[in-house]
Amino acid sequence: MPDSDFVQQDFQRRLRNIPPLGMGLSVDVYSPNLFELVNKLRERKLQPGYLEVFKAATTALTTVRQAVSDIPLAYHGEGLWITQPDVQESPFFQQDVGEMVTQLNSIQSLWLNHECAMKQMAGYSFGTYIPPLYTRLSAEVVAANIVTVQQAMDRQGRRADGTAPLFLLEMPPLTYFFAGTIPIPHFFRLITALVPCGLVLDIGHLWTAYRYTAACRQISLERFVGAFLDEFPLERVIEIHVAGLACHETVGEPKAGEGLPEWIDAHAAPIPSILFSMLEQVLAHSNLVSLRAVALEVDTKPIEMIVEEYAETVRRFSFLVQQTMARGTAVKPLMGLHPCPASVQEPVCQSDRQQLRDDYARYAQIISGQVPIIGIEWQDVASDATGLTRYRESYLPHEILHWGGDLEEMFPQTCRALVERGVCLTEFVSFWFRSPRPLTHSYDFFLLKIERFLEFVTERAPDARVFAEQESDSLRLAYAQANEVGEPVMEMEPSQ
Ligand SMILES: [Fe+2]
């Protein structure tokens, strides 16, 4: 095992390269239009301290870097499934890491933020993030994968001053259920003992960790947050996210007196006031000594709402955030500018990797409703399956049929032909999860939908395949063109 003092010193060495950025926004380049948003904020004299930009076409990121040269940029990655024991064996892993480093360099980001979550596991694909199995072995695998990514950043992302971007691991949301054998904060403590990564604490995700574990039936939210923060490696938290929460469109709002709402992570939705009370509690915790940035995560949110929420948050929290960051930067920096090896962690042995591979295959089959709930990490769910049932019966079918591309809009002619032949579209959900599939390209849910739907039609209504092929071709063409153009509209007004 690595020397935890060494890991801690390595983290401190990397941390000192990250200046305090203050309050900012975590955004998408396209939705809403980033330049329009920045202009609106500047009109209100609300220039953000930084912008964390979600993965996009590299040309688009380069355009952003040039257009907002006076605002520091940070990078929110996607598509490196570091929770998975076989991710490094994927034929696309090296390519994905290479692209990620190119993008980090193109915006001169000080960090790579990546969710500790996946959208693919054991040959099964999903549209939205699924949390890891919260087990000891799973934590060791995450740590080993972070080491590999950090080493790639140290090699290829090194800047002229010898520093490299830091891997930040974000605690993901729970979407109705929790699977694991150890508490969430303990899981992250195991990881930070092994690798010198930083962390992102998302306040809305923390709310879902309360809502979708037994805690919400046992203790108050305030007590849960207090206990969580005492155990979580808060000293590694570099960035805090605050984003909206909302009931999924397949779930109604709770009626008065019905208890806690079934909110899930929803960046387009307003930020509930309870999250700001939680933020206060987090900022007041004495272990929060490495904080550099606090962002409202606002991708897909209407610009007017972003501006109002950001103005109010700055008014209420900027002093507190400055105070908290000063607490952190007052810590005496350690020697040395150059990054050290990311860790001296021993590799996870093959039999453990195989074990975890099997656990993840069962995970995918359980949450897609193919097999019963069996296994020690499913004890919570076995005692109350309400949340998993919600996920299996409402959330997941909606994801496959409508989210990230509505099938009836993508394939109107084929869908009409299926109806005429008595094939129900909902059968596509079980078809999708019927068996694991080898990866044919880097993760892209839209392309996956096209590929799988074509196979579905071929099997269920072979004579309708001709329609599906025509519609697939035009969808792929339009998608490729959109990605190639990829440029956000740039109409910047001079900064004020
Ligand atoms: Fe987040």
C-alpha cells in the first residue's frame, strides 16, 4: 500500500498550483449559448471568477478560450469510466484520454473534473450517470484508474512551468437507489488515501445521498450532513458545485404532507433553497481547507434564471467563500513544483478485477430488471425496493425511448411501420438490455441509439429495415455535420 503521507504531500504539491478562483459557473458551450450568458452577466457587473466548461468539440473550446480570454477556464470531462475494472482494456481508452488532455490544454485548465460514475458497464450502456458500487474493492479500482489518467496528464498536459492539471473526482448523485457495502464518505476516504486527487463536492448530489439511503428515515438532513462531512475527506475538496434538483417528468410533484420529494439531479431546474442551507453548513466546516472554487452548475438552464440565481448567490456567499478559501491558502505550502508519480499504489490483482467485473455485470442486470435483487451490496435495496422500482419502471424506459433523442422523432417512418406490424416500441427497452455488447466506438448515446434501433427493427420487423436504414443515414449525417461545425456563436461585447 502507498505511504499515505507521501500521497498527502503529493496532493499538497499539486494543490499549490491552483489559485483561488472564487465563485463561478459550470456551463455547457452550447446550451444555453455561453457568449450570450457571459454578456448578460457582464451587463449586470457579474463577471464570473471562472467558468468550468463541459466537454465539447475541441474547436468550440478553443473558440471559447479566445473569446473570454479574461476569465479562467476549467474543464468538466466525460466518458472516462474510471469506476470500471476493465476500462483500461477498452480499445478506446487511450484515445479518450488523449482527447481529454488535448481539450484540457486547449483551455489551459488547472484541473480535470470527472464524475465518479459511469454510463457503460460490463457491456451495457445507459444514457445518464450511474453511481459506482460503494465497496472497498470498487474504491481500489477507481484509485488505480485515476493514477493512470493523472500520469497521462503529467506526461502530456505538462505546462511550461512544469505543473500539470489535477484530477478532481466528483461525488455523483444517487438516482433513487444506493448499492454498496460501505458508506459513501468512507468510499472517498479510501480513494484519497491511495491517490493525490482532489474532490468536487456537489451539494445537490449530497442531498440525493440523504434522500436515497436509509438516512432519510432515521435522522434529520442537518445531522446527516454533519456526520457525512466529518467522515468525508473534506480536506481534498477543491471545488463545490450547486445545481438544481427536480422530480423527473415521469414522477409527479409530492402533495403536501407526503414527505420528502423524489428529486433527482436536474441542472435545468431552479436550485432549491435547502441546498443553500447545506452550502452554509459545508463552508462552515473546519476540515474544508483546500477550497479554490464554488460553481453553480447551470448547463441547459434558461439564461434569465442563471443570472438571477448567480446574482443572489454572489450576494449571499461571496464573502463566506473568500473567507473559506483564505483558510485554505493560509496552509503552508510544501516544497517542490514538479509533480511526482501520481501514486505508488499496488495494482489491483486480476482475480479482484474479475470479481468486480462480475459485480458490475450483475449491477447492470439488476437495475435494468433482468435479474432479481441478489448480492451483499444490494441489501439496502432488498429491504426497500421502492426506489429501484422507480428507476427500472419509469426512469430507465424513459431514458431509452425518449431521453437524448426521442425515437418517434428520430425515426417517424419506421415507428409508423412498427405500429402497423404490431410491434410495440416499449419492447425496445428489454431488447437494449438483453445481452452485453462489445464497444464499437467511444461512448456516444445518440449513435448507440441509432445502432441498436436498427438491430431491433431488423429482428422484429425485417421488412421495415429499409425505412430504419434511410432514417439512420440522415440522422448520422446531420449529427456529424453538427459536431463538425461545433462552433458556438460568438458575439462578445467588450468586458467591463
Ligand atoms: Fe456537479
